[in-house]
Amino acid sequence: MTIKHPWSLATAITLFTLYIGYKRLTTPPSSLAHLPRADFFAVIRALIKETPADQVANTITLPAANKANHGLYVRFDNSGWTVRVTSPEAAKKLLLSHDLFPKARLQKKREGTIAGRLLVGPNILFETGEKWKNHRKVANPAFHRSMPVALFGRLMEKLLHGELMIATDGILNVHTLTTRWSLDAIGLSSFDFDFHALDQIDNNPWVDRYHYLVAKAKNPLFFLFPILEQKYLFLFPDRQNVHNELSIFLGMMNDIISKKKQQLQQKDAINDRADNEKDLLTLMIEAENDGEGRLSNNELLSNLCVFFLAGHDTTASALAYAIYYLAVNPDAQDKARKEALAVLGNDPTPSLDQMRSLSFINMVIKETLRLNPPAVSIIPREATRDTELNGVFIPKGTRVSLDIIDLQRNPTVWQDPDVFRPERFAPGGEAEQLTRNGIPWVPFSDGARKCIGSNFSLMEQRVFLTMLLREHEWSLPEDSIHKNGLITHGLGATQPKDLFIKFSKRS
């Protein structure tokens, strides 16, 4: 028998295969069908358009999570279909059950990409098991010994009396201020490198290169589809140029590591500094020399990239957000300023003890991080066996992540979650009460894998805000695009969009 239309069978098979692929992409696996899900196309549109994270939470993900009382839902992201947690009780089990929910292995997923070369390497953030313990052994002493309050204070003096604060009408892009200040702060405190971001405003090749790389790493197309960069880079000459720029940047970092090791071998003057004023790279190498563990140059480089990128981007955004909330809440600004004046007195820069004595300014920082956590979710975990979260079955091998902004703005958890109310974090306040049953506040994650630099970042923010409050008052300009609420953008890590603030120097 002759087949008249052989192409019909091939067409049918092709269409069926495409349909199966489409269904697998747009529909969660059957093992997760019992969970509410966020609409696939709504999530993808939001990622591509860089819809503000709080808007995504309020319109897409929280409605899905709150369809049931367990606070779990499933959504598609660049790791595939992932269970997401938005309740304090489930967050506690996820973050504190380190053996049950270790971090998922993402190195292969991002290998060869800009994000992979910058962040997803052999470092404390992404390694697991014994390798992670070795990284932690070297890094822990560094972060416990280093708290360069004097350095942060000197950089604030440079900012407050420098070119960046000069404007004829007093209106400044506040994220530019915080980005440049935190870039110098993290460069000097991490590896003793001065970017001169505060005093070399124009034609600064290292600052320009860094900002270029960070912007390109967040490209939505390559963020969602890393295979384009891994397999088809030759089709994207602009992306090839980004990789070339990254190689130059990483080469600079490698040179710094080599020179630092030589300095320490020669008993350079850096050894005479107090531990709390030494840079992290110095302290990590000293920890190795003291037998705390050993990292290769590549591992040191990868950790420096994590400390630098994660510490800079998130702190800069957190400070900008805090300035915004104090601008639109003048009573809170006045209260914070009174505390700053009382604590600092006439001292030109703060001491560690002064910063530790702050109360209300700490509440402002924590409430800001609740409303706008710079990182919107944690690195996914992967269940090592069949288990449950809040009574919901989680099969072995399932990837589970925590939606930080959804948890911290969840109306089933917090009272008036979209309202700026620093007093939530007063002793015995709402935040403390919520911790009795779970973990409601997680801007730095929690448990064994909590951000190792959390105290470091909080100290940066205390110094910056306290010294700024003493010198300046500020408000939103009348024509601000943020007059009806803070507008943010960004994938994974967020930042304010065109946030201009009107400053006036206090007499």
C-alpha cells in the first residue's frame, strides 16, 4: 500500500512533540499539581518587563500563595518549576533544616554566563557540604573580626563634603549617592582597593566597567535563557564584548589577591592595623595561615566577587530605600535625627560602641528591609527526601525557594503590611511576636546559610544614615514619580527607579 502523504505523519509527530514540550514548560509537573500555581505567562511577562517586585507580589504571587492556608505555591522561574514559601512557619523549617533542604546545585545551570562567572562559582554562597564548610571556616573569622566603622565614617565625610552632594537646587539622584559610597566602602573593606567612586566622578574606568557588568548581568533575556549564552554566544557579539570586559575585571581582582599575599609574606605595614579595620581579603589569608582552612586562588576570587557584588548592590539599594521612607515620613525622620544627634554629639565620625547603641535608626533599617528587601528571594533548596512543609507533601528532588518580599508583605502574616512602621521592630513589638511561631523577617535569609555579611551591611547602613541625618534634612520633590509610592525595578536584586530627593543642609 502506498502512503499518499508521508509528510502528514511527520507533521503530526512534530506537532505532538512541540505540544508536549509546551505543556511541560507551561504546566508544573504532576508531583506538584496539588499546589496552587502562579500563572506562567503572567510571571514571564513580569520578568521581561521588570515589573516592580512588590507589584508582582500583590498581583500575581501572593494571590496564588493565599489560595490555601499553608502559604505555599508553585511558579516557573529560571530554575524551572519551583515551590515557593510565603509563611513564617514553612520558612523556619526550610531554612533551619539544612540537611533536609540543602542548596540546589546551580553551577552547571549558569556555567559560562556573565552571572555564572561573577557569582555562581566555588564560593560560600553556592557550595554545599564539606566544600561549603571549608569556605565558611576561612570566611567566618574574617567577618567576625572586621567591622571598619572608622573607614565607613571617613567615606561619609568624603561624601558629605564632596562633589556628589553639590546641586544648585539641592535635588540629587539618591541611588547614585548610595551606589558610589557603597562601592568605595566595599572595595576598601573587602580587598583594600579604592575605586575612587566618590572623588573621581567622570572618566573612572573601573567604576564604569563595574556598572556596565552589573547592568549586563541582569539582562532579562540571558537571565531567563542562559543556554543562549552557553551554546550560542557567537550569535551575540555585544555579549561577547561583555565577557571580554569581565575578563579584565576578574584579572584585576586576581592581581589584588597575588599582591596581597606578597604583602603579608613580607610583613607589610598592613599587619599593624587593628583587626576590625583590616580588609576581608587580608583576614581570610591570615585565617588560612593560622590553619583555619585553605582556599585556592580561584576560590578566593570567587568569594571576593560574592562579597563585593552582593554587598555593594544590596546595601546601595537598602540605603536609597531608607532615605525614601524617611523622606515621605517626616515624623520618623525627625525622630531618627534626634537619636543621631544624641548618639554622635560633636564627634566627627562614629565609634563602634555608638553605632551599637542605636535603637530607632535600627528599627528604620529593619522596616525598610521588610518592605523592600534588595534580594527578592533566596537561592533554591532541594529536598533530599520526601517530606512536608506546613502539612503539604514535598517530593524528593523538589526545588523549594523562599519569596522574601511575599513573606514580608503577606497580609496574612503582618498587620498593614504595606505601611512603613518602624515600631514593629521595637522590643516586644509585632516582629518579635511573630518569631514565636516562625521566621517572618528574612532579608539576609536565616539558619546555617544566613548571609555571612549581614552584620557588616547593617553597620554600613547605621553609619551612613546617622551621619546623613546629622548633616541634612530631605524630602521628595513635588514632581517626583514616587509621590504615590516607591517604584523599583530589577531582576533578583531590586533598586529604585530615578529616585531624586531634595536635600537641605542643616544649619
